[in-house]
Amino acid sequence: MISLQTKLSNLVLSNPTILASGILGETAGCINAVAKSGVGAIVTKSIGSVPKEGYPNPTVVELEFGYINAMGLPNPGIDEFEKEIIDSISCGVPIIGSIFASDETEFTYLGKRMEKIGVAALELNLSCPHAKGYGMEIGIDPEIVRKIVSKIKDEIRIPVFAKLTPNTHRLIDVAKAVEEAGGDGVVAINTVKAMSISIDLKRPVLANRYGGLSGPAIRPIGIRCVYELYEALNIPIIGVGGIVTWKDAVEYLMAGATALQIGSAVQKKGLRVFKDINNGLRKFLEREGYSAVNEIVGVAHELP
């Protein structure tokens, strides 16, 4: 029997696939539906302290090789979203609460609320590339990140994972700040800052002009980031960015990821993508003589 079970701090997943934040994680109905798809865990939509409308349309550009989106972190706020989590907390897979904030005090407030509601872990959005005052704007500074993670870890007990941006030359410094502050893992990567221009209208397509590129186009960037992080850290890495097939999943695992988030592929392939990837992983491991998925984590670093 091939085991796909994986462990992130004290959070045990039946398989390494996780629904990425921002994809079908907004309502209890969606979360409960995704939980039946074979996924190992679900990350919620990023939630803030108060309701936020986000940017006006257009907010998404579909490309041949992925998407560019600039949603502007729309969300109902923690008071309203609490009801959605309560109605989905028994869905059968761990729910990871994604939160965004502007400083350590607000992050800690949201983290404590999420823990009290009953989520299994927290994901700190320190990497959204298109929200002023949030995400990447604070997540590229190691000292700010250290302060945020340290304060949250002082006040909650569930695992804390920090989602990192590739839009910085200080990726390793930021990740080490997470580790030194007691963070339980990092998530790499969020979208890559990008834009698209309509040649007919002669102007940027997105209302916000700039957005974040996701999908297969960023997989080589994600692989590189995970590979570098694996050599610098002793905490788990959750790989994300352009995973569509089981082969993509194997590549991330060999680079050093302990678990995998999938987002854009759900748009293209539907919820069957989780079972497809898990089935492919099992067949690959069996064919190569492995008995468990964790046996291939980081093997690409074992150079002669």
C-alpha cells in the first residue's frame, strides 16, 4: 500500500494536495463540496478584520498559460465569515484559515478569532502582489515578517504558515525570519506581479492595472523558490504555483515541498484535479519502488 500521508508540524494530511486560497474557499457550500473531492486540506479565502469590496471589474485576465488577477482582497470580514467556517468545520478535511492584515496586532486579532472558530492552522497572506498596505508590501521586509509571526506564535497554538512572495530578492531572508520567529512552515509561492494591455483599447486590461500571474507560466519560478528554500530552512515548505498534473506535483516534491497547493488548475480541470494528481502520485511511487510520498521530498538535492 502506497502512503500519501504527509505532516506539516502537528497537522496530518491524508494526502499532500491542498486547495489554494482564493479558489472556492469563500462559502460553507463551496468548502463542503471541495472536501468531497479527495483533497488533503482546504485554505479559505483570505479574510480581513472588516468587509472589503475589492477592485471593480475587470479583475481577471485569462491567458493561454495561466491567469492574471487583481481582486483586491474582497471578503466579508471575520464576523460574517465566521458563520461559513462554523458550517464547514466538520467537512472531513482540515481547514486552514487564510488571513491578511496590515500589522502584527491585526494579524494576531484575526489569528485568535480563527483559532477560536476551530480552524486547524493559519496561513498568513504576506504576499498578495496588488493590495496596497497588505500582502507583498509588508511581506518583503524580514523584520516586519518576524514581528508578525512572533506575536501570533506567542498567542495561538495551532500551526502558522507564512505565504511568501517571489517578488523580492530577499526571499530567503524573509523565510528565515519566519523560521526564527517560530513559524511552522512557509508557503511558496504567491502570484508574480504582472499586467496585460489591450491593444484595441490601448490601455491596461485590469481595473487595477497590475495583478498577479498564476498557472503553469509560474511553475519554474515556484520550483526554483522551493528548491532554494529547502536548502535554507528546517521547517516544512508547501509548494504552490502552476501545479496541474501529477508530474508537476512530483517536481515540487523533489524540489523539497512537503505538501502542495493547487488553485488555477481547479479553474481548468474542475475538482477532479485532486484525485487525478493523487492517483498519478501513487502509480509513480509504486513504479519507482517507493512506499510513501515523503520518501521523494527533496531527492533532487541528492546530487553526486
